[in-house]
Amino acid sequence: MNPQLQDRLNQIPEKLLSEAFLESQGLGNELGFWIFDHPPEDELQVREYLVFLVNLLQKKHSHLKVVHINLLQALKDYLDGRNFTEKAIQMQKSKGDKALLKAIAGPLHMDKFAPYLMQQIDIENQDVVLISGVGSVWPVLRAHNLLNKLHALLGHKPLVLFYPGAYSGQSLTLFNKIPSNNYYRAFKLVP
């Protein structure tokens, strides 16, 4: 267990429960998008903490509607619902990764996938959105593309992206190795 990471994780509930976070106050009229970056090698610790966090919030703060989206599960459900999963597996086996990525680029375009996510989580009845699984779905889905599309769909509901890598305050570097080459504006949840 990474004790420094655990210290940062332990600060999350207080942050999520603050009025400033829930109302996106003090953000200069920007959307309340937050990133919790963490060492990729500690992904399992973060996953375990997310289970604890969601349970804690449901039990002790049931007035707050918090939804956790695991992108890998959401992607699988999305592909299953469109009968693409088996076809995708067969294509990857027969034609390889590049052919698969090209074939599913259309169905997984953010104009289709992001609205699907919002519908699945019943966004109108949520107060906070937590997203994890970014590393599990790369390179099929890219975090900055998803966040950019969600800006228009979430309104002022706060969102926290748990990110296995580094966030500089302007750019994302997945696994601390793969730069996004895109400017992205969000706030660090816990520095």
C-alpha cells in the first residue's frame, strides 16, 4: 500500500461533501470537473478505495446521490447492447488491433458513447459523478475526449475522474508515459 496515496485518498470524502465542491463554487464559472491523478502502479489501491468511498457515501450521506462509472464495464455494456462485443473479439483475433480500433471508432465516437453514459446513470437524478477505468479502456477510449464531450452533457454537476498517471493542471499523461497532447482544463481534486 502506498501511504502517501492513502493520505490523499482519505481527503476525498471531505472534499466531496463540501458545499464549495457540490455547488462548483469558486471555480470562476467553470464546470466542476476534477481529476484525482495517481501512480498507475497503485491502481488496485484506488479501485479498492472507490468501493469503500461509494459504500461510505451511500450509508452515511444517503441524501447525496453519487454514481460511479467504471469505464471498462460501461464500454462492455455499450458494446453488448449493440451486439458488437463478439464481432469485435473476432475481428481483433483475425485482423489485429489496428483494424479493430478503426472498426469501432464510429460506434464509440463520443457523440454516441457519452450520451449513452448519461442515460445509463440517469444523470438528472445524480449529484456527483465518479469515473474510473481510464487505463483499462485505453486506447479505445481517451479520457480527454470523454471529458470534453461530458462538459456539454453534465451542466454544473461535479465530476471526478480517477486517472492512472499525471495531471499537470493543463495536460494528462496516461501511465506517466503517454502524453495526451491536448490541453484540458480541470481541477486537481487533492494535490
